[in-house]
Amino acid sequence: MQPIVDTSLWLAHKRRALANPAAGADFLMRRAAEELADRLGAVERKFDRAAVLFCQTPAAVDVLATSGKVADIVRVEADAAFLGDG
């Protein structure tokens, strides 16, 4: 079966965006992190571990860390370069 997404091209575009950041380009991730914070605020339980997958910014990690509801956060990115300052 032929792949639907060219992952090499996708990753090249993400690396290029990281190398040439544009102010406000992370608006969707920031909005998603705000939504995560709202939803997590309604949850009473605590979690031993949470995974943050392919976010490219630290926004989701920051929300989880400041919530006090997650003991350990694992961040997974397609390229180690995305683990920097975001």
C-alpha cells in the first residue's frame, strides 16, 4: 500500500519551520494547550504518567506540569531538535 503522507517531506517542513520561526505560528498549539488546561481543571484524579506526542512546542508539557495532576511527563517528538525551547 502506498503511504498517504510523505513523512520525510513532513519532517523537512517541520525542521524548516523550526529554523525560521514566525511570531504567532504556534497559535493552534497554544489554543490546544488552553483547552487541555480547561479540561484537566475539571478532572479530580492524578496521573502517574502522561505522554505529550509530536507537539513541537512545550505548551502541553507546561500545562501538565503546572496542573500538579501528573507525576511524570514523557515528551515524544519526531526529531530531537523539537525538544529544545519550542
